[in-house]
Amino acid sequence: MSLTQIGPVYSGRASAVRAGEVVLSLVASGLVGMQGWTGVRRLQHPYDRSLQLGLDRLAALCVRAGRDAPVGVQDLVGVWCAERPVDSWPLEFDADAQVDGERLLIGGEPSEFCLEWAVSAQDVVSEVHEGTLVKEIKKMAAQLGRPELYARWRLFVTEHAVLGPDEFMAAKNAVLDVPQWATWMEESYGRVTAEVTLGGRVAVCGGCGQWVAPRADGRVRCGVWRCARRADLPEPVWVEAQGARRLEPELVRFVALPGAPELDLARRLAARGARVVLYPKLDALDLVAVWPNGFSVGVDVKDWRSPYLLARRIKTFPTWGTDDPHAYSRGFLVVPHDRLRANRSYVKILTRRSEALRAQPQIEVVSDRDLVASCPDLGTLGEVVCGP
Ligand SMILES: [Zn+2]
């Protein structure tokens, strides 16, 4: 054993790639996890532990590569993360990870690339990435024998970012026979605080429908990828902040934003005559759509920038008997068409990298547009429901 050796030795290319991914995940989750994050210039102690860990590992790899290392967290965040694309860091990445030109911070805020790498780091700790509230609602809905309550809660929070006092009261009282429902609403919606208001009002993005906190310069600009790239993004809608509630940030990111393309697809299938069940069997799939003539599809919608990271999160599709109320004949993994248009290698990388897709070659990866176009159109309006 060499006494001068620092840390583990990465001999093969695979372990070098692994080391690079660990650094990226640590730094990304550190940036996302920093308490009171308000931009690079107002960087404050204490730093997230994973940011410090990421810095230490990155510095060690820089030394080994004979390159200048970041001199501290300030340098890492303000220069490396904000100005340098990740492919210029002395790390090795798999080509499928598509890191070229990607920066972790854009305009002082974690980029979508950063958010996805941060989520992938959390997966290391907990295989199922779900907040405690989501787990609690699932568990309680199962215990009550009312799985549709989970779907109904999910549908509600996806459609409502900000609630005025009367709307919040009505939401809490929407399911009177289940006292837990009011508690779920209390925990899903927090009070609107001063940081998210401007002139006594809260901005709701005209694109994604989510509340947007004003930036330090007083401007309101939605950071969601789909909104940020739209030239025709509608102006925000302003809601009176007095007594209002806004969806908890974690539910915005992990439930409402991913839920929007799911719901949109459900409505487009219903418009062609299908009966669409949302989140059957406590989210075993995103939706099952059945047409009166017997045509049926089971669908999971995945709205990720990186097919490389998404591939790790795809689960095998459930197989249900034909007598099951949610039985479906064909399974589809749907990726929003704008993701596929922005990345021509998307489907190739996804299918090459996903063990679940290799194990179930009958599951088709398609865009939402292609799926809708391939389904029957009866010319009658179907429905979107939360239970069988
Ligand atoms: Zn938006």
C-alpha cells in the first residue's frame, strides 16, 4: 500500500465515470439543498454538507489530473457552477450522459440539468423518491380502501398552485367523510410568505400555472424549462396574497410539474372517447385509458431532460389479468414531444440504458403526440376519473 495515496484509486474507465457522477450529484444536490438560497452573490454559511463533500472530491480529482482545483465553496459555486460547463471540469462522463455545454447554475439558480442530477443523488439514499406526505396519503388511502383519494389529491394539487382563503376552505371540506383529507390539504399548502410576493400579490406563471417567486431584481421569470424557452409565454396572473396559500415547493417540483403533462395527456385521450383512470392502484401507472370498443392503453409519462438519468428510474410495467378493472392491452412510456425534439438521441439512449425497458421489450417509448394520434377517435367525449 502506498502511503502517498489519497482516497480510492480509480483504475478503469467505469470507475472514473462513477467518480465523476458522484461529484456531479454531490455538487448538484448541494446547490439545490442550500438553505435560503438566493443566488450566488448572497452565498451564506453553512454550506450544504454535500456541497463540501463534492468540493473535496472534485479538488482531489483536479490534483490527480494536474489541473487547478476550486479554491473553496465560493469559487466552486460562483465560478465553476455558474460559469463553466460541466464538460470543462476534469471529470470523465459517459457520452450518453450528455453533459456538454451544461452548467449547474443559470442566472444564479440551479438549472434543470442540476435539479435532475440532484434528484439522482437522492435516489442513492432512498430508492423511492417520495416525500413523507405523499407516502402518508398513499398509506392512508390504502388503509381506508379508497385508492381514488390518492388520485384525487394528486389531481387537485396539480391543478391548484395558489388558493385564496375561500378556495382553501372549500378544498379542505371537499371530502367530508374522510377527516384526513383536510389535514392533507393543510400540509400541501403553506401560507404565502413575504419572499414570494410583490406588492401584496403572488405571481402565477401563465405557462405552467405554478407560483413564481420574484427575483432579487424584482422581475418575475419562471425557471421551468418549458416556460423559459417559450417566446410567447403568457404574462403571469397575479393573485391577492392576503390569507392565500401556495403549494409547498417540494410538491410543486415532484408532483405538480410532472403531473401537468400526465393530466394534459389524459384529457387528450378522453377527448377521443376514452375513459381515463388516473394513477390506478396508488400510482402503479400514471393512467389507463379504455375505449368502448375494447382498445386500451396503460401509460407512464416521464418528463425528464436527461434520458441517461431517466433510464435509472423506469420501473417495469405491472401486468394485470384481463379481469382486472384496470387491465390494458398495450403499455407505453410517453415522453413529451418537445423533449424528443430537443434531443435527437433521447429514445436511443433511454432504451439502451434502461434495464426495465430491455426486460419488457413490448413496452413502447413514444411521444405524447404519437400516442394520441395512434389511438381511436370516436368523435365523442370520454372522461377523466380517479377510480375504477
Ligand atoms: Zn412556468
